[in-house]
Amino acid sequence: MDREHDIIAAEQKIFPDQGIRVKAERKRVVDAIVKNIFLAIALVCASVIVFVVVFIFVKGLSSFLTTYEEGGTTGTQSFWGFLANTTWNGGAFNFGGGYLIVNTLYLTLLSLLLSIPLSILTSLLITRIAPKGISSVLQAGVELLAAVPSVIYGLFGIGFINPMVRSLAESMGISTMGGNSILSAVMVLALMSIPTMTLMSVTAIKAVNPNLIKASLALGASPTQTNFKIVLKDAQSGIFAGIILGIGRALGEATAVQMVIGNSPSGMHFGLFETSSTLTTQMLMGIGEATPGTLGYDIRFSAGLFLIVLILVIDLTLNHIKNWMYASKTGQKMKPSLLKVLFTNYVPRLARSLASRKGEDADE
């Protein structure tokens, strides 16, 4: 109460006129209302994300804790069996998903070998090489590509990429399933990741201090040397952030990949012309026919749980590398990563707590 009285007294000194004081009070009330509205919106958005993650975790773990009845027999799905089995549906209570993690990482890595160089060179062309009119058209085209739905990329893969891959394989004496292969999926994923990486790289390159560019040219460096040794080096943190977003899209893509990869039901595949499958494609396949409450339905949530953990670990690791790059460039002290905080603080505490409880139970 005293604080409010002091505020009112101060306003009366600053705004002696009653009308001005009323307007100031009204503005303060409006600011408070708007602030609370924005806070509520932020809490709703954050709660949706938390709810989705918690739901997937609970539903995904329930596959390994619930007893199911199938074909007159009852049983549970083993967690370690799910990791070790190399067949998605190896029989009753014998699903496998560990090999899908390897397939997913392999497919993403191959797509990055195409998308990263192309996106960086395209962003350099848009910002530093092409004339202003052409660069505007190119940037608008990249922005449109970023808005294209994934199913359109899948249709493009079926109608254009698959026949091209089939022709390439036939010229080498290799038979393919109509062009459905890892190579087709890699090309589709690369096409889908390039727009995101390019737009982020364009923003990072445009933020480079122009004085650095002028100084490099004044010292006798060629435009090409300046672009690669000054511009890209200074923009590396922003470019790396775009790469992280592109990796996230590649890891989580399902529809377009399912349409061109061939959807092999088992095994790790590394040949470019072989069919394969990923976590997302197996989650999508057969989900419409799966009956809720059965293992075939719940196990797809387990695959989703593995995908969330995989994306989380990769994202935290890459962000740690990005922060290290920025700290090295600016000479600032690097903040500890979330993984380091977890493994140096909370995990040891949890282990000590579990050990103490185990000791207490033994004493009893």
C-alpha cells in the first residue's frame, strides 16, 4: 500500500493535471493487461509442447510395461529386445526398432552431404555474387520452396527422381524396386532441407560487418577469397544454426520419405540402390489399421519416443558446438551445455540418491 501511495504521489508531482494522470493510469492498466495476455499465450504454447512430449514419453514407455493379449497368448514387449531386433514385426511381442535409428541417421547424414554445400553456395550466390534483381528472384524462389508441403516433394520424387534413379541403376546393371531406394530418399530429403538452411545462411551472411569485407578487398584479397575466408567464416554461427534446423527437418520427415524409400520391413541397409526404412516411415505405415490398445498401436509411440530422444541429443550436441564456435570467434567464455549440467549435477545426485535408498533397504 505504501508503495502504491508513493507511486501516486510521484505521478501527482510529475503530472499535476488530473486529465494527464488519468491517461497515465489508463496506459499503465493497458500495459499490465497486454503483458498478462502475452504471458498467458506464451504459457499456453509452452504447455502444449510439454504436454506432447510428456504424452509421447508415457505412451512410448507403456509398450514395455503393459501386458498384452494377442492370439490367445499374453506377454510384454522387451525394451532390450526392441533395441536389438532387426525386424519391425518379428512375431508376437517381438517388435524391433533399434536398427531404424541407424537407418535414420545414415539417411540424414547422406542428405547433409548434398544439402549443406548446396545451401551455403546458394546463399553466397544470393547475397554476394548475383545482381540485385536476380538475387531477389532467387531468394523468393527459395522462400516458396520452404513453404511447399512434404507430400508434394514425395510426388516429385515418385514422378521424377525415382525414374532417374531407376535409369541410373539399370545403366550400372543394378535392379531397383522401380527407383524406390535410399538414393531417392536422400535426394528428396536434401531438397527439403536446402530451403531452410539457405534462408538461415542468407540472414547470417547479410549480418556480416561490411567493414570487414571492405578491409579484405582493400588489402588485395579477391572477391572469392573474401567470400570464403571472411564472409563465411564470420557468418559460421548463423550458418550452423540453419544446418541444425535442416537436420531437424530431415530427421522428422515421414510422408515424402515413405513415398520413395521402399519401406523395407527389416534390416540395416547401406547400399544406395537398396530399399530401407526409418523411424518415421515405420511409425506412419499401418497406423491406420492398428487397433488402439494393442501392441502394434502402442509400439509406434515407442518409436516416436526414440525419435524425440534422438532429435534432442543431436540438437543439444550441435548447439553446444555452435556455442563453442561463437565463443571461439568472440573470445567469450563458453557457457556450460545442458548435457554437461545434467551429467555433472543431476545424474550424480540421482545416482547417490538411489544408492542411499538401496543401502537403507539392505539395512532393513
